[in-house]
Amino acid sequence: MSDIGALIVASPLIPVVGIVAASIAIVPYRTAVLGPRMLFAMFAVVIGAMIASFKGFSPVTVNAGFLGACILISIWPLYYLMRARAARAIEGAVEIAPPFSGRWRCAAGGPLKELNHHVGSAPEQYAYDFYFPNAVGWPALPWARTNEAYLAYGKDILAPAEGTVARVVDGQPEGSPPRSAPEGEKKPAGNHVVIEIEGGFLVLAHFKPGSVVVKSGQHLRRGDRIAACGNSGRSTMPHLHVHLQQKPGAGKGKGVPLVFRDARGRRVAPVTGEFLFA
């Protein structure tokens, strides 16, 4: 390595660069099984770098190893993303429009448990979670502790298909990130609406209290406003939960594969970390 290269690698800014890169990569997977694994690996790398420094390894060696480990952690999700993209169900799935406007990011989606915590639950095995991202793709800054700090909070949720409202629940309280409301353990969907559409019963959940503007039995057209995105139920941050099932009660019956027709006219089934354009 040249003297200039060694000087750059020895810079105290290198660990900062590594931590920032890994953090940007970890946040989209925070609710998936993979997220805590990545975070644990990050802590292990930091501790390993500290031990190496105490043992007298040169700054060049320590920083090079630290940066390399951070890069590996950052690209770790690619393995699961490739597997999920190959296995996702699109053919024969029920198609709807995105239930929001703009660019949202998938916080949970796909057929792998490492990426989607819904996998394993019969009604929700094809479920999605979405949030509205900031410039670096995060739902909010890491230290955010209020619902209002999340960009998704209060945004309009729209009917993604024509149908009839089968069930409405409103008035459930919200939690404060990163904690869900105590009531969420018994009422995980929180404030939610179930719409009977062609192909099954569509569940949209975790709305802001008092924001639901539809009633049971009401006929909806695609694009009609339903409610505002919130953090009610078993939810650790403001986001939208969407899934299709065979029975009208939230969390009842088997799940039905669901895809979206995005703004570019494509049929898409987002996996965790991917964006959906409405």
C-alpha cells in the first residue's frame, strides 16, 4: 500500500464511514429477522476493532479490517434479496393499486422469514409493511421517539381497489416508537379497515386514531381516502400493514398472494428494502 493510501486508511474518519454505511443498510431491515443479526454483527465488529487496538495492531490494519467488515454487513441482505426475488409469487396473485401516493419503502415483504416477519402466519404469509422514507431511505432519524417524527405518520391511505367495506375498527390508542401500545398485544391490527374485493378480504392496518373516514357496508372506488397512517396496534413505528385473506376478520383464514400495479405499469411484489412507486 502506498504512503498516501496508508494515511487515508489510518484516518480516524474510516470507522465513522463504516458505521454510517452499515447503519444505512441495517435500518430497512429493523423489523425483520435479519435486522437484529446485522446489528449484532456490527457490535461484534466494533468490539473486535477495540480489542485489536488494545493489542497493538496498527491503525491501518484495524481500520482496514473494520471497514471491510462493515462493507460485508452492508451487502449481507443481497443474498436474501436475490433468493426472495426468485421465490416471490406474482403469477396468479390478486392485483391492486398501491394504497398511497408517492414513493414508499417496503419494511416487510417477500417469502423469506429473514426478510418478512409475517411469514409463518397463515393469514399474513403474503403481507406487506410500508413506510415513507427520508433521503437515505430511513423511516425517521435513528433517535426519533415520537410518531410525528416519522414521515409516514398522518399520510393519507387510499382504497387500492374497488370493493365494499366489511369491517372498521377505530379509536385504538397508539404507541410511541419504538414501543407499541399495550393494547396491541390483544388487538394487533389496531385501527384498521377490511375491504371485500375481488379475490378476498383486504386488510389495511395501524391507522391513526380517529382518522378512519369510511363505514361498514360502504362501497369504495379505487383512490377513495380511507384513513391516515398511524402507529396503533402491535406496531413499533408509524407504517401501513397490507394483506389479503380469505375471511373478513383481521387475521382470519389463509392468506392470498397480492401484487401491486405501480406507477410505471408493472406488476410488482416488493420484498423488504425495495421501493413501491404509486
